[in-house]
Amino acid sequence: MMLLYEAESKSVPATEVLAAQISPADELTTLLVEGVEHNQTQLDAAIAALAKGWTLARMPTIDRSVLRIAGFELLGRPDVPVAVVLNEAVELAKRFSTDDSGRFVNGVLSALVPVLRPTA
């Protein structure tokens, strides 16, 4: 999440931030950063379509990052249960973003599940 946040804050590709780390990232971090970056257009379109009353630009950067990670996990990691994806995303939003972010992220992700993982 922090790597995606840094990339967006600096307006650079997330893989560039990943490559600039002092120690190599673990396999999961690399998978998530690359997966989000490669699927960002699709993820952002789905998020924007389902975030009622919110544009991507209006969302806190942390919320966008959390939604993109969770969206990628729904889309590209069928081995991760939907409940785990939602729970982890909500907890990240609650811990690192605004007081309302947990509910917001939960609502958007709940709407994303049938779009990004229709077999769930």
C-alpha cells in the first residue's frame, strides 16, 4: 500500500518505486505492485463506476491504493478468499486513512466483487 501511495504522490510508476527500494521486495509485494500497475486502467474504471458520489480524484490517496490492491486481488488472485480480501482492505483503510474510510472501502469492494470475481 505504501509503495503505491508513494508512486502516486510522486507521479511515477509503482514499479519504479518498487525497484528503488534498498532491499528487494518479497514476492507478494512485487506481485501486488505489478498486478495493480498492469491492471490499473480496468481497476480504476470499475472503482469509479461503483463509488457512488465519488470520483477517483476526490478519494483519499490511501483509499484509492487500498481499493486498487483489493481490486487486483479479486481480479487476479482467485486463491485468496473474498472475505479475506475485504477484511484486510477495510482494516488498512481504518488504520491508515480517514474515520469513514473503512465503511467506504467496504461498500465499494462489496460492489466490486460481482464485477471482478463473478464466480464468488
